[in-house]
Amino acid sequence: MKTFTFIKFLLIAFVANLMLGSSAFAQITQVAGSPQNATTTGTLLTITKPSGLAVNDVMIANIVQSDNDNATLTDAVLNGWLLVEGTDFASSGTSHWHGTILYKVATASDVSAANFGFTLDSDADEGSVGAIVAFRNVDVTGGVTATGAAGGPFDVEPGTISTSANTDISTVTVTGITTATPNAAVVMLGLLGNNRNFNADWQIATGSQALTELYDVPFNTGLDNGIGAAWAIKSSASATGSGTVTLSGNARNGGILVALKAIPVAPSVTLTPAASPQNILIGQSITFSASAFNYAGTGNYTYTWTAAAGSTNASIPAPNPATVGTATNAKAITFSSEGVYKVYVQIARAGATTLTTDTVLVQVNATPAAPNMWASSSTGSQISSFTVINGIYINGPNNIFAPTFPGTTTGGTTTAAIGRNDQGGIVNGFFYWLPNTSTNNGVVEVFAATATGATPTRVGSFDVNGNSTNSLGFVRLGMGPDGRGWILAGDGSTLYLTSFMSDGVNPVTFTTKPVSLTAGSASTFQNGDVAISGDSFLFALANDGNGVTQIFVGGLNVASVELTPVLSLVDNNNAPFVGSVNGVAFDELGNAYVTTAAGLYFIDGATVNGPAATVQCALVRTVSGLQDLASNFFPSGSPLPLTLIDFKGNYRNENATISWSTENMYSFSHFELERSTDGTSFSAITSIGQKGDGLSKAQYQFIDNLSGVNNKIVYYRLKMIDIDGKFKYSNIIVIRKEQGTSDKMSIYPNPLRIGVNATVSFTSSTSKTVNFNVFDMSGKVVLTQQSKVAQGNNSVTIKSMDNLTAGMYIIRANDGENSMSAKFYIVR
């Protein structure tokens, strides 16, 4: 789990307070593929499903039935659809026209349906017409139902169907309603006892606000009829006044106004740039911008800025606090001292909840006093220096000396493999290099010189591949913390590992050690390099020249070295590297760098993409002609954090069983399982050491007896600790002691921040496998997971939620027999 400096900033989470509830509401939109309409002279009206329908969209059906034998018509019905209003809106002698308005909140079953079949009155044999229109971003449970009860999608209880009192007239007029919240969607539905057209002049009286026509469906049948609808967003909560629309001719008619409630948008705040850490040098400045979104209240905003590293404050321009009339405030903050600064802003406004932005970390670095990285440059004809710190370029490449090859037997004139020990101190370490040859028959020569390039000497030669006469196209050198040089070589099909103990420019003795790959191919090792960590792990960079670039890791303190691929590297544009990637080295802070045909890159651990283990490298300096990279700094650790594959819990018979699995653990010390009864204050209840070699998948379990814990909800998290004391926390899982029902599921936390995983809690009657699907508001499945659960109360971590963007989602769990779901929000 041991990590480089660029990873350690990921180990601390700073979560801002967030309160739901605001005067801001999302914009309701019309669903693509709606409306859909249909006609019939039978007793089943089948309307095609709107093509863009998604879970939680609200559908409104408008249906007119007609009959000429004086029958009393009943409402159209379909299981699951709820009645808004139904009535005979017109009659003439024995002829009757009946209008029905229905609604439904779309489920996954609706989304997968092809159509909707409404059952009509058996006497509706003179022709019926209907249409469905669907809307998105409706607060489906935060409004009222059609009867005015809480828990429905309507902003206000719908009105009743207004009629023309059995008079043929050319205007439809409906009674107004009063909306309760801003941005409600006002929908006017029209019903006709004739096959007239609606003119496109729908409006509501207040402000003479025009409505956009949704559909106009006249039906020329045995007893002519028709329907129409229009809508608009009403920006403020107030009375609509009457709704009106004119017709192409006179007709008995009716109509109704309904209003759908928009999803309230949570107030939020941002601070940009948002990425942590921001790396700069002492004396440099960063311009930050803080913004408030969807704040309630009135008047000015007050921004209180903080930028501090412990008791050391950065220079924030006055005024601070800043009270301004805009929802954005910017400051150019200057950092005059070395350290890790926390930058955040508290934003307040009268009548609104005060929120604090996420914290951005700023790593302020002192300029290194001397060069700290070495390169084979000028196409291998120079050994040169770079000065870098935390991915910041300072200078280089600066030529130190031209490598020579006195006494060579392989004919090399340039080098693509260099190393440097720390014999006599960092600045006095000796250089070592290998000639770049293509016809070496497996023989590797090692040359050495002082820190200035003086006394170049051939210190040794070794036939790496023994009896084979294959030439080695891949030959790379890395120096270890004890002064031992490690040579990894390959001919495209076989890898070889050889080492020697350096001793200035004195002769060396070579020792071989078996090496193999646990996965991947030796053919990838066409270009690359090796670097050795302070805890004796070999990091092998392999590149095939055709877009595949990997880092393999293996421990050296074993009889036979096994290299495991743990990372794939991509460039600063998140694309495969083009051409050779030929060098890797660490700096004194434990950061990793690579060289390519294009220049010097910094490995940015913040871009690790979950289980794919892909790392995006940041371009530090464009330089051509680089052949290799080296340093004589030997940090303990690897560029990967421990991989926590899963973390879950189960409660049964007074015992909470907490289990987790891991892999890719480097320089890892132990786990501490922590428990809390309030979700805030945690304390360790057990300590568990690493299992196995740390690289392979390992399973862990702890049973916690809760018979003495009175709280009904208990929280757990893992503290994962390196051998140097650095640590990070897992997400929190929630154990509920009370037995729940098998159709209820909760999610914690909710809402959750972007970049955070969550856990779901539910009760299972038996041990089984549960399939989880997360849907976005378009109905698209954006995440799937399968987990095994035990009988009792379960808490399961849903992985990869940290890849989802802000918005509302539905998570559904299905075990083949039962299904349960929960709604959750992800916020900035």
C-alpha cells in the first residue's frame, strides 16, 4: 500500500457540509419520442411507449371516448396508472363524450415495454383517441398526488375538467391553478366533442404566457372527437389565471390544467482549480475562483477564504472576507513558504445555508539546491542532469559528460542504460552505463565514472544469456539503495536478471537470479527501464513501441523474482504512448518520472482509473533524444496504493461479520478495523496484519459481537497503514441491528460527493448472490456489480461510484426472486 508523495494527498478526504433544500429547481424537460397518440373504435386503446422514456419520467395520458346510444361511459384504465380526473365533458342528445386524464411515474418495466394498452368502456364504440406525453426532472415524490396527498409528482393538486357546458364554441377555457414552487411545468390538456383542430395560441392568463403545443389529434370517426395539449415552464410560484386556446371551428369541449413539480437542486459550492495537489514553487501564486450555485436567500454573498499550512498562512489579497453581489469570487493567492496548504472558502448569504467548498491542497516546494535526476540524452551521446520537483520542471537536460567505452568488446558508442549510486553521498555518486548495441550475442558490458565523468572505466562484462547467442535488444540498468546494480535484459521471448555490487570504478562481480512474469509477455520488453525502491522492489518499465506501456513490480529479496504487471501508462492526452518509452526513476520525494521519445513525464497518481490500473502521465518537458532516466534516490514504496477489492458487512444473531479482500499491497503494515456508533467518532477494535505476499488477492474477516452495543446502527471503516506509518481510510459501511424487510434498501451516504463510494444496506432471508444495477435518469445502466451476501442484515460497498457524475440515480438490487431499489444523489 505504500505510496509515492503524489498519492499521499489522495489519502485525506475533505468533505464539505451540504444541505439539501433551496429555492432552485431543475428544469423539467419533455422526453424524447413523446408525445405518442393512437385511435380506436374498439375497447382497447394501444399507445406506443415514448422512445426516450426513462425510470422516474412522469407520463400523462389524455383520452377521449365517445358513444351515441346514451350510455354512461366510465374512465379508461390501465393497471398502475392513476386517475387525475375523469368525467363526461360533453353530450348532445344520446351522444356522450368522456374525458380521462391519467398519470404514471415510469418504472423499469415501463421503460422496457413496447406500448401501453388502456381498457375503454364497452360502450365506447363510436371512436376513441388518446395520447401520452412524458416529462423528465420531475420531483416524483416531493410534490402531491392527484388527490392532494403528499408524495406525488404534482406541484399543486390538479384542477377539475372545465367544460363548455354542452355548448359548441370556438374557445377552450379552463380554470386556473396556483403553482407552489418555481419552475413548475404547467400542462394544459384539451378535450373535444368534434374533430376540430386546436390553433397554436395556447396560453395562461397570468402574464399572457404562451404555452408550447405538444399535440393536436382530431379524430374523424362515428362520433367525431379530438384531443390536444400544450405546456410551459412557470418560472415563479403564482396563479396561472385561466388557460385558453382557440379552435378551428365550434365544438363542445373541456380542459384541465396540471402542474408538475421540478426536482429541487441542492445548493452547492465549488473551488477551482479543484485538483489536489496543486504543485508550485515557493513565491508563486495560484488564482482560485469560488462559486455558489442555487443559493436561496437574498442580497450579497460573503466569501471567507482560508489558505494555510498549519500555523503558516498564505497571502490572500484583501478584502477577506469579501462581500460582493456576485455568485463568484476570485483570489490570486501567493505562497511564500514551503509546505502543504489547505485552501477552502466558506460562502454565506442571508437566508441561505452557509456552505464550505471542498479543500484543495497546494504543495509548495523549495527549489532543489542541486540536480536530482540523470538522463541519457542527445540520443545516448551525453549523460546529463535534470532538476525537477513534484512534477515541476526547473532546468535540464544539462550535459555533464559524454560517456565513453574504453576497452569495449561489443562496439557500443552510445548508451541507453544508465544508473548512479549514492557512494560518497548523493552529489558524489558514481555513474554506471551500458553500451547500446544490437549485435552483442548476449554479452553485457558495464562502464563506470565519477560524478563528473572522470576516470571512465570498463568495470565488468557478463554473458547474460549463457549458451544462447541471441542478441539482447532490451538491456536496462537500475541501481539499488545498497549500491547493487540490477540489469534486466531480454531477447523478445526470455527475460534475464543479473546484478553486481558497485564499487566506484573498481571491477565488479556478476550474480544471476531467475526472473519470470506472472502475467503479460516478454515481447513487451522492447524498450523500457528499471528502478529499485528503498525496500528492494524492482520496478520494470516495459514498452513495445506500438502503444503498450506497462510497469511490472517484483520483490528482489527472494530466490526467484516474479514480475507482476500493475500499471498501464498513457500520455498527457490519455492516449497510448507513440514510440519508445525508455526510462523510469524516482526523485527524493518518492515521485516517479518516465522518459519517452517526446520528453520527460511525471506519473500522476490522481489519474489512476480504478481496476484498469491505468495511469495518465503529465508532460513535464518536451525534449527529444532522451534514451534513459536514472536517479540515486531510493524511496520505500510503489506508485500504487493498496487495492481494496471489496468491503462489506453482515449482521446476524448479535454478530457483525466484517469482510474485505485486497491485492497489490506494497510495504504494507496492517489493518485497523474501526467502529463508531454515530458515524463520526471512530475507535479501533482490532488490528490485522497482511496475509501472503501482498500482491495476490487475500481475504480478511472479523466477527464483532454487538450484544453489548445498544445502538441500533453501527458504522465500520478500515484504516490501512503502511510500514512508515502513513495510512488511508476505506469508505464507511453501515450495519443495522434491527431486522428489516426484504424489499427495503438504503444507501449511505446520501447525497454523496463526486469521487466517493457508497454502501447499500438491506436484509436477506438467505445467503445468495445479488445483482446491483445503477440507472441514470435516462434509464441507462451506468454501473453493475454482483455481490454474495449472507442471511441477515447486509452492508455492501458499491464500487466505482466514484466514477459517476453529479445527478440523481436509482440503484436496484435483484436476487432473481425479489427486487428493491433506492434513489440517491451525487453532488459536487
